[in-house]
Amino acid sequence: MLEKRRHQRVRFDDPLPMNVGHRGERATCGLENLSLGGLMFRSTLQLTVGETIGCEFSVFESPLIDIVATVTSRVGNGLYGARFEAGPMSQHLVEDAINNAIYRGKATVLSIHDLAEGKIMRIAGGLSAATRNDFLHGVARVGVIDIDLSEVTAIDEEGVSLVALAATQYKLPLSRRSPCIDAIWHRVSAA
């Protein structure tokens, strides 16, 4: 689970609508995750690795992002990964959209960092049900020694449950907490 990607993936609670165009066909798809380098989406189009597609999407209230991408992977039925063939302006729009979604807690970046003292899990943006699998993998399988929650900007009830689980069952110190985490910390630590 150590993040070896060039760009961190941003996950959304629910897929965002996007349009994909390929060889004169157009389909409405679901944007599953996004990074500065590419995206993962669900589509009914039959695409092949190596093909070029046109993508249009908006990340919440961001300006419309219209970008060309190359399909790099197909995972299961209708789930595709694609790498952007972006110019500087498109790259700037994607970066602004990602940063705004994280700041507003509508998207999440979860990463594991291997430091000298051990593995640290870092979460930025929203801590929600969408992060459950990756969060549990980090605490139960990877064996993180701490969780950095200093950049969490929103948390839902599932996120509160995850924080409680990490603190009580796994005895993780959760030493770095954002204001929204501190607001619920007294409930978690009292349990």
C-alpha cells in the first residue's frame, strides 16, 4: 500500500459525472478517482489500452475540464485508467480542481509514508465511508504506527468510527489532528 505513484490519487465519496468521447461515440461515465497525471472512470464504451479519448468533467464547482487522455488499463468490466496528455492550462485546471475538492472535504487523499520510525498514514480532505477500505488496510495490514489527520477538512459518521477504531482497538496515537478532528476527539477518546 505504500504509494509509488508519481501523483497521489484523489478519491470521491461517489463517482462524479464525466463525458468520454471516442471514435465518434460519446458516453456519460463515472469519474472514480483523479490525479494530476490521470484518472480512473467507469464507462459503457468498449475501450482498448493505448487508445486516445476525450474527457470532459468538472470537480464539484470547478470550471469544465476538457482534456485528452490515453487509456492505460482496464480493470474488470468497464473500469478504465487513463493518463492525461495535458498542456499547462489543463494541468493547472486539474490541480486547482483537486486542491479545492480536498480543501472542501469532498475528496480524499490517503497515503502511507515509510519513515525511519515506522509507517505513517496521512489523510487530507474528507475522512468518510469512501476511505474505509484503504484506512482499514493501513491500520490492520500495513501496520502504521501513527495517523496524520492534520489536513482532514471534513469527517462523516463513518470517519468518526474509523478514528475511534484506530485509537481504541489499534492504540494508534493520532498525534496530529486538524480542527475538525479535534472537535470530535473528546467523543473518541472517551470511548
